[in-house]
Amino acid sequence: MGTRYTMLREAVANLAASAEAQVSYLDSSFSGLTGGKSAEAYGNFELAMEFDDSFVAVGHMLEFGEVSQDEIDALQTLDELLSCWSGPSNEDFWVREALFEDPRWQAIRSRAAEVLALLPDEARESDYTRSLTVGKPATNGPFRYRYVPTMRAFLIVIAALAFAFDVMTVSTLIDPPVIFAIEMACVVGWAMVIWRVRPLAAVPWIGLATGPFVLYGPLRWLLFNWCLLVGQCVA
């Protein structure tokens, strides 16, 4: 158990740790999912995401006296550095080998060490934290990863509903666009789940497998109406 401040400081300390210590921490964090084996397949996202989970609350923490503005300014520089190397164009930064080989991780460690030096090792409770039970997620792996199976199930359910709806409406292409709206709702739901799990290194095959079933309906509608439009223009 810990306060918001101790969790924030721990996240910074993990970013400042050596590559060996970071690997050990990640393997330990995912032991419930890997059976104690290497968690290399999950990459290094957790180090940054744990920091982000805590950093997002610093404004509220400042209000309750849990951090100072100077500390927030220092934390902001670390957040900006991590943000610079986020996104699809920096996927190589988030693989396990990068902890040892990529000089950008050494830059992260140096910046995190500077920030950590400004954060005293103390609890810093407040009226807000005393009113809550604040602690780390359950021991069977990082909180967000425990929900990957649920997200996969959502994708399968959405795809099944979309496909069933497509089958039922296969002969009603010229009906009002209510059908199209329902099919697009399935697409939006599917896309939201994909977006939610995008940084989790979740198995991509589930998205590829369910995508065609979800996208078939709207594409069928668009193609049919495009053909109608072309036919009217030709006529």
C-alpha cells in the first residue's frame, strides 16, 4: 500500500534504474501472466505507463499539498521526454532489447535520476489520500493487462453481432440508413477496443481476425450506394 506520492516516486525510480533492474521489475510485474518466465513479449510500456498513471494526477496532488510546483515542473520534463519517443514511429524504443542498447533509454534514466533526486523518500499523506485506499494493482500482473482477455472477448462479441446483423440484412440494401448506422456503431465499438489495447502489446491477430466481419457491412453499403450513384450519373 502507498500514497499517490510514493507510487509516483516509485515510477520515477523504476525509470531511473539500470537496465538489469528494469528487466527484473518487469518480469516480476508480469509473473502472474507469464508463470514466472520472461515478460520480454510485453516490452517496456509498463515503465512509462506506470509513470503516466501517476503523473496525470499531479494537478490534483498539488491542490492537496502532495507535491510542489517545482517538483511538477521537473516531472514535466521527464514526461515530455517520454512523449517524444512514443507512437508507432518509435516502436523499436519499446522492445526489451532497447533497455540495454538504445541510448535514448540512458537519456531517460539520466533525466529520471535528476527528478528522483528532487523527490524526498516520504509518504506525504493528505486529507484526500487518508480518505482512500491507494495501492498497487493485484498481484496477478499489471492492472491494465488483466483486462486484455476481456477486451479480446469484446472484439469477438462485436464481430459476431456485426456479422449476424449483416446476414439478417443481406437482402435489404436499399432500406433507410438505419442499417448503416447500426453497422457503423459496431465499427466504432470495435475501433475503440482496438485503440484501448494498442499500447499493451496485445496479440494483434484478434484485431485482424475480427476486422473483416465488422467492416464488411459498412463497406457493402458504401459500395452498393456508390454503384447506385454511378448508375444514376451514367443514366
